[in-house]
Amino acid sequence: KWLVLITALLVALSLASCGSASTTATDTETATDTETVTEDAAAAEEPEETQEPEETEEPEETEEPAETEEAVTDTAEQEDEPSADETETNAEDSAETAAAGEAGAYIDFDDMSFYVNGTKYTLGVSTLQDMIDGGVPFDEDDLANAGNNLNSNYQSSGFEIVLGEYWGAQVYVLNDTDENKTVSECYINEIYLPVKTDETQDILSFAFPVDITMEELVANAGEPDETSHYDGDNGYYTDTYEYIKESEVYYSDSKYKFEFTNGELRYITITYMP
């Protein structure tokens, strides 16, 4: 009986020991798993070591904003300020304009010019042959006389510049030499244009518009040297304004002559006499 009890007690103790060992092993495994999880979590929380950025070159030192603004301001001022050459040119232009205004912007005895189809011809300088070579639309019958002789100190008859049907300007040449010359060799010394208020043309032009009024003429050319006024019938009247420069050789003078009828410009005559 005691043997049975002792055997049963030993069995019980053996079973208890196995249970405790199993429990311990389980606890150990759990602890190990827990430690592994903890280490993994710690590893996850710990940031990975990042690669240090490569050293980059420091940017070059730039000018202070104030200095940059000043430089721009200086540049702008330099652009606004005219150069010495521009200043000199502007001064010369102003002087020429002032001189022209004093003598009359539309009146220039040093350059008594007109234009035919954009080509400039100057009284006292350009010859009839120059105009022929320039393609001026002369009347063919008049051109037949271009080779005629012109006596010394004589003015030729007119050569018509055709401006339209039954409308033309006349140019005349002067032989101011001591010998006979052909007409074509002599320079143009006069041009005469009858202005038609009901027709226009773009062949012949001057330094002034051909539809200028008396008031505009005076405003741009100054007061004329001579004026005349005539009152006719039925409200008809004429006014003639002349700007004159005395000739050093002849009794006739150089002049710009403007004839108005009832306030409208009707005739223009420009004459050069040396």
C-alpha cells in the first residue's frame, strides 16, 4: 500500500516537473519572441543612416541689391542722356530751324528748290538737261527747242512740265554767261505754277503746301517784303505776297511770289537772279 502511494506521489511529482518545464520553455520562447519584436520595433523606429550631402561650391558673391539698382539707374540715365554727337547734331538742327524760322521756314534763298517725282532740282544750279535726264514729263513740242541757242544774259521761253490735261507748270532757263549757249546747258532760274483748286497732282511739289492760306504763309515765312491788294466786282479780290532778295548782277531780283484770289492760292512763281 505504501509502495502504491509512493509510486503515485513520484508520478505526480514527475508530471508537475514536466509541466513546469513546459511552462518555462513556453515563457522563454515568448520572452524571446517579445525581445525580437522589441528589437525589430526599435530598429524600425531608429532612422536609417542617411548619406551626408556632398559639399557644393559656395555661390559667388553677388552685388548688393542697392548696388544693382544703382547700376541700372546709372544705365537708364546714360540711355536717357544724349551723347555728345547727338547733342551737337540736335543743336545744329535747332540752329538751322531757328534760322529758317527767322528768315521764313518756307522761304530759303540759299536753296530755292522744287521736286519733280521726288527728285530735287534747284534754281541757279540744275540745268534743263538735268531735268531731261531725270525724266521730267516735259511737253514734247517744248523739248524740240532744248537744243536752240540762247544769247548771253537772256532768259528762255517756258518749258512745260505736264501735270494733267490742260494743266502744266513752266520752267525757264537763264544764260548768265558772256557767250551763247544751248538752252539745255543753261540752269533753271524760274518756275511758275498755276494752282487748280478743283484738281490735284503729285508730280510737282515745293517746301510748302500748294493749298496754303495767307495766314499760314505769314506764320511760316514771316511778313512779306511787298504786298498788293485789288478789289474787283462781285466780291472778287486778289492779294499778292512777295519775298525778295536783291540781285547783285541784274535789275530783276530773286523772289518768291504768291498770288491769292479770294483768299485761295492760285499762282506760285519762284525766280532766281544772281
